[in-house]
Amino acid sequence: MSQNSRRKLKFCKLAGTYAIVRLAPDAVVFEWATKSAFSSITRTADELSIVCPSENVPAGWQTSDPWICLKLKGPFPFSQTGVLLSFIEPLSTNGIPIFAISTYDTDYVLIQEAFTRNAIEILQHAGHELLHAA
């Protein structure tokens, strides 16, 4: 294991559950997708991906299973390598599915809600520190 993958990080769990919605690449970004303290909207030539609180998604829309969102305590300079790897490697090694989102200052890791307890235990065992819920 590299030195970078041994980095110990602080993280918090954002309140509530989150949905991941996949739409056509030319779809409109609906207002409900942007109404929260945390949402992510990514458009590519292949899709429009929306991550937002589950409660924001209108009834009848197809979404993934509920996810929790873990926020790494940043900011991290661009020159600092291995930050996300050090956090997700123990999850990957233990078969925990993730959905990662990076911003200018930090990283967010979504974990399927069913894996919450196990994932947090794995992260703490790897030396990462859970702070109060955000």
C-alpha cells in the first residue's frame, strides 16, 4: 500500500438520503435538482446525472436506491495526491459500492444506504475519523 493510501482523513455524514438520477444528455435541469445544500449536476455527451436529496425527486421518477453522503474535510490542494484513494480503497476492498463526486475544495462519497453502518465501521477501522453529522 502506498504512503498516499495510508492518509487518515476526517469526514462527516450529511443529513438525509440522496438519489442519483440519470437523464438524457439534452434533458432540462429541473428546479428540484438544485434545491438543497448539496446537489451535483453533471452533463456529458452521454447523460445528465443529478445527485440531490431523495425527498426532492418528484414521485414516479426512476432513481437509484437511497444513498448516504459522506463529505471529506477539505480543502485539499490540487497537488495533494491520493486523497480520494485513501478513503475509497478500504470500501472497495470490502465490496462497498460508492459514487464519488469531487469539487474544487473537497470530495464527497455516496454509499448505498444499506451499507451505511458497515462502511462507517470500515472507514474508522482504516483510521479515518467521523466528525459530527453535517
